[in-house]
Amino acid sequence: MSGLDAMHDPPAWHALAACLDHPDVDWFPHRGESTSEAKAICLTCPARRPCRDAGLYEKHGIWGGLSERERRRRSKALGITLIDDITDPTDHHEQEAS
């Protein structure tokens, strides 16, 4: 199952996504695991651009041919801040760990 299958109301481009034809590919590899198979499929995907754009707001997985690290760099360059990257000033557990 790809990450796109988990979307409640998928966007129109979802139906064109090449990853849907490759459920055996790991679209959410762990750190250090290869991303080359997923990225190769993305290169042929007609939905690559909208998937890549949507992926800028996702923390995990391969989206539009970009890894987590690549999307993080792109998001930062575009000034996009992910919710998970925002520190809650009322979270005392983080402050205690510092």
C-alpha cells in the first residue's frame, strides 16, 4: 500500500500516480535504505509534479521523486515550515531534556 492510499479525499492527480501500480515498492524507506527504486518509478510518473508539491508538506516517504531530506531542503528554501518542526513553547518535556 502506498502512502497515497491512506488519503481520505485524494486529489485528482492521485488516480494518475505511478506508485499505485507498484505496491511492492517501499515508498517509506527507513534512514539508510535505498530510495532508487521508488525514485526511478517517479521519473516516469505523469503525476510527479503535483505529488512533489504535495510532498513538501509531508514529513516521511518518497513524494514526486524526492526523499525526505530533499523535500526538507526544498521546503526550507521555499519558506515552508512543517507542523512537526514547530516546537510547542508549553511542552515542558522538551525544555527538561535541554
